[in-house]
Amino acid sequence: MAQEILKSLKAALWFMFLTFPIMVIKVNTVYKTIEWRWMNMIFIGVGIFVGSFIWRWLLNRKDRPVAKKDFVPVSTRVQAYLAENPMAKRALQGVLLAALLCFPIFMDAYQINIFTVALMYIVLGLGLNIVVGLAGLLDLGYVAFYAVGAYTYALLNTTFGLSFWLVLPIGGALAAIFGILLGFPVLRLRGDYLAIVTLGFGEIIRLVLENWNDFSHGPSGIAGIDKPDFFGLELNLNQMTDAIYYMMVAFTIITIFFVGRLQNSRIGRAWLALREDEIACQAMGVGRTRTKLMAFALGATWAGLMGVVFAAKTTFINPASFTFLESAIILSIVVLGGMGSIPGVILGALIMILLPEYMRSFSEYRMIVFGGAMVLMMVFRPQGLVSNFRRKYSFHGVDERLGG
Amino acid sequence: MENILEVKGLTMDFGGLRAVDSVDLYVKPKEIVALIGPNGAGKTTFFNCVTGIYTPTKGDILVSSNNGSAVRINGFKPNRVTERGLGRTFQNIRLFPNMTVLENVMIGKHCRLSAKIFGALFRDKKTRAEELKAAQECYTILEKLGLEKACDELASNLPYGDQRKLEIARALATEPKMLLLDEPAAGMNPQETVELTHLIRRIRDTEQIAILLIEHDMKLVMNLSERIYVMDHGQKIADGTPMEIRNNPEVIKAYLGEDIDA
């Protein structure tokens, strides 16, 4: 205890010294006077002392062995409860669905728009989750596939007049092909090296779109893209917002459903094994090439589909929408929420997209809060907000479980 | 081909270092064969060449196929080798720590299942039946090794000895014709080693498969194996029955006077 206080005291003194020039001395160049703000030094000293003390206390608490052993995270307990009580699970799903469906009735177009964007990021997060969370392939260029989908719809629609619903599968398929194209050269890479190559790939796609004027109209982008067509109905702006919202709700549900099934399938298991130990995984008869390419292709498909939706929703796209920052946000969603966990990714997307929207008054501090939150996450909960929960098999009722 | 595995003149170079130098070896069906030698003799490299993790510089690795003809598997990817019926374990345990025990074994079944992407997405009747069958078969394997109670535990939560057993279970799930065990008794106490000896013999008897094992525990090797190969500095220095090896002066020299009866 005394040692902790001493350490915090040292940190406080050190910070008082470091911040002395900027926090204490204020030079007034007009009157050529120096103002000494000694109070600031005291504030910093006390602040750092308290902060450092709390920080140390949290770190100690985290490392305490007893706490670690008996500690089951709340998220795991909730998931275990839901897995054991299908009724409770159904009820929760029903409530959530009802809330989602009723949402537009009570909210204005602005709110609905924000929520539509959040849903899009949920789908993007779930797509990237296949690559990063399940297969363990760190992909920093995910936004490239999003761009492929968006430009597919933009170009096919403006030049050939193809409809949204027709281009949707084309965009997804094209993104999947790009996923395989990226996958081939990086089959042997892992970790940092893979991250660098995918980062490069993302930038290549963006630079091509930015510079190939004849093809993509360069930085000025493509305008006048058709909104999606809903059974030929004439919709005004508000109705269109609602319609796109409902479409995204449907999309999200389908994605959750499919990703959940993938996760608990033969392929999903192979992805997990690949993430855990590549050599052992191969030695146990899992083909690395196939499994990796499948992860890239499937992850990319969802990004492609969302790209098409994005282009149709905004009616205007340019390469500025597909920068590295976008990849970073989607990756943060996956990491923050919990790698490989569907509820985690949903929670992550809601936090990452909704919080900045509703905290516009703090928008100047957004990046610093964002960075700080990431550091705290990595120190205290590296596994993400919601830890990955593995399905249990019971060998009496195995038929029902697998049938689900 | 009457042998289940036949290796001829296997050589593996790492740059200027010859880790395995023209080694010959064969294993007959249902035979337990041991590969021994001092540390750094090239035993694990030999295993890695046979199971496709390394591509050997020279030599032939022949595996008998189902119709009896020999297939040369040099340069096959590890998963193709496994499909040919060679299942292996690792010297330093390489389980999938964040997957459950059952899932670990089900990965072994992977190459015997056929569910594709659409099966996974739409979970049709065939896929469901296949998954169910696989899960049950894997559970049966766990029962054989006495791990069925831990089936929903994460693999990393198992005690050390059970992790070793789980590696064997996972290799068995690949439906091998031959099992390659890389130091299965490493880190086990004498009691556990005795149990392991019985386990390996039981596996051979019930599954009717051949077993090739690398081991340092001489008691286990002498008790268990029908034939022994001895390697030193990448070369095969002796082969024969346990009795012959025990009295072979070359072998005793290689072990630097170590009492191999110990």
C-alpha cells in the first residue's frame, strides 16, 4: 500500500515537472510579461496522483489470482443462461425484433438514418468477424470490398440502368472474387505481414478508384445513383428512409442467422482451428488454402453487399468514403465487441457508431476518447466486451441441439 | 504393398545442415514401431517430412492406398497426407486451446466430412445428419480415452496428461491407418507413463492400426514396441527388436554410456 502511494507520488511529481512549461508558464507577448499559474501545477499533481493510484489499484485487482479463477464474466453467464433456456432466448429475440420494427414509428428520419448506418456497420462487423474473429486473419483492407460493392452498383446502375436487387448479388459475388484475389498471394502470411499486405490492398483499390478517371470518375465520384426500388412503389423521402431501414433490419437478421450457422459448422470449426494453430490444423487434415480463401471470400461478400446498399442509400459515392479510417472503425467494432462473438460485434457496432452520433457536443474529443478507450480495452479486457462462448453438446439431446 | 509405410533414402537438408540423412524405414500393418535417438538426432524432422510439414530433399515416402498400391506422398500438403491415413501428434502439445475438447476432436474428423458452404448456411438434412454422426463418433473416441466427462471443457483447461490424450484422440478422429506419436510420454510421471503404455497397446488392438512413435522413455519403448529404429546425427544407426537394440554397442555409444535399462 505504502509502495503504491509512493509510486503514484513519483508519477505525480514527474508529470508536474513534464507539464511545467505548458501548464504553468504563460508568456504574454503583448505586454512581455510572464504569468506563473502555480495552481495548475497543483491540479495536475493531485489529478495524476489520484489517477495513477486508481490505475494501479485496477491493475492489481485484475492480476489477483483468486479473482481470476472464480470470475465468470457477466456476458458469459448471460450467454450460458440463454443457451440453456431456449424460451428466454426466444423471448429476448422477440422483444428486440419488436423494438427494431416499432422504432421508425416513434423516431424521426434523422434517428432512423443513424440506426440504418449502425445496422450497416453491424453487418460489416459480422462480415469482418469471419475473417478476423473466426479465422484469425488480421485484415486491414476490408473497406476495399465495401468499395467494390459500392462501385459495382454505382457503375452498373448509372451506365446500364441495372436495378438494385439485380446488382445486389453481383456486388456480393464480385467482392467475393476480389476476396479470393487478395487471398491467394497472402495464403502463407500471418499476423503483422498479413496486416501490411491487406492494408496495401485496401489502399490500391482506393487509389485506383481515385485515379482511373475513365472508369470511376476519379475523386469527384459518381452521383445520381438510383435508390433501391421496393416493388415499384412510389416512395417519398421519409418513406424511403423507413423502407431502407426495414431492409437493413432484414439484412442484419439474415446475416446474424447465417454467420451463426457458419460459426457452428464444419467450416466454422476449421476457421477456429486455423486461428488457434495453423500447423496442427493442417496436420489434422484441414486444407489451409480452401479454408483461408473461403474466409476471405465470405467476409468480402458481406462487405460487397453492404457496399451496394451504401451506394443505393446515399445515391452518391466517391473514393473518400473508402479510406483506411473506415477499415479501422470496422476492425475496432470487432475487437471492441469481442472477436468471434456475434453479440459482441453487435454491441461493438452500436457503441462505435451510435455513441459518436449522440455525443456530437464532445466531437472535438472523439479521437482522444476513442484512443483512450482502445488502450483501456487492451489492458483490462483484451478479449473484448463479450467473450466468445462456445456451444456445448449434450449427448442426450444432441438431436435437438444440432437440428436448431 | 504389404507395408503400410515405407521410407527409402529419406534426406532432409536445411541449408548446409543435413538433419536427416538417407534413412530407410518401414512399418507393417498393426505393428508398433519406435524411433529413438539422442536429442537432435533428427527424429522429429523425420516425422515432419513423413507428415508433409517439410518437403524432403531426397528420398521416397510410400504409403499403401486402399486398393493396395503404393502412393508416393513426398511434397503432399499435411492435410493430404492425413487424408491418406497418417494421423499424428506433436511433441509440444498443439491443441486448439480455445475450442472445447469435443470440437478439438471434431477437427480431426474434418477431412472425413463433406459439408460445404451451402450445407453450413442452410443446414439441410444431409448436413445435420453428418454433423450428428461426427459428433457422436468423436464422443465415442473420447469415451475410449476416458475424456468424455471433459467434453465441453476448453482444451486449455485440461490437465497436462489429458491434453496428451486429447492429442491422440484428435489424431484417431482422422481415421488413420497409422498413428505417428511424437514423444507421447514427455512430461508424464511413471504412473501416467504406464497407463499410456496400456492405452497405446489398446488402441492398436481395438483400432487395428499401426503405430510409429518417437520416445525417450526407454521403459515404454522396450515394453511396447515390436521393432526399434535408432537414429543419431540424422542417420539410422541400428534397427531391430528391443532385445537386439538393447545389446547393440553402437546404440549404447550413441547414448554416451547411458544405461538404457533405466
